[in-house]
Amino acid sequence: MKLLLRLLITAILVTLLANFMGGVHVDSFLTSLIVALVLSILNFFIKPIIVLFTLPVTIFTFGLFLLVINALMIMFCTLIVGGFTVDSFWTAMLFSVILSITQSLLFQLTGEKR
């Protein structure tokens, strides 16, 4: 049940951010749900491998390289999900930062643990 709530919150946030941010386009709420699902799968399986391989760079940049990895996950999601597009890398980075912050805030309000 918690997973469904997290996916629903993420889908709502993706839809809202796409409406307010220029450069992020989502066709429908169903597409947002698919984006939320694909992002959670990518963050669970692919992101840890990328973080492991880029650990020296991440340590050297005091963790700021994780922002780049998050943006790459968003860009990779645009390749997988039809109907979800992000115009540039910098837009993906801003999108991922805002999405992460708002997810953290909403998960705290709903009592979810990250």
C-alpha cells in the first residue's frame, strides 16, 4: 500500500511540475503514473550501479555528482516512456532537484519513510 501511495504522489508531482516548468512535457496522468513507476525501477536497479562506478567522482565533488546522476535517470526515463519529454539536461537536473525536494516534503507529511 505504501508503494502505491508513493507512486501516486510521484505521479501527481510529475504532472504538476510538467505544468509549471517549461521544457518538461507529459501527455496525460497515465503517462505520469508510468513515469513514476519507471523512475522507481531505475532508481532501484540502475542508479546504485552508476553510483558505485562513479564513487570517486562523487567523493571528489562532495556528493554533488549525484545531482548529475539524478538528471541522467530523468533523461533515461524520457527514452523509455513515450509521452514524457524533457528538453535539455539542465531542465532534467532542475526537474530532478525539485521532484526530490517535494517528494521528501510530501513523504514526511504523509508519514512515509524515504
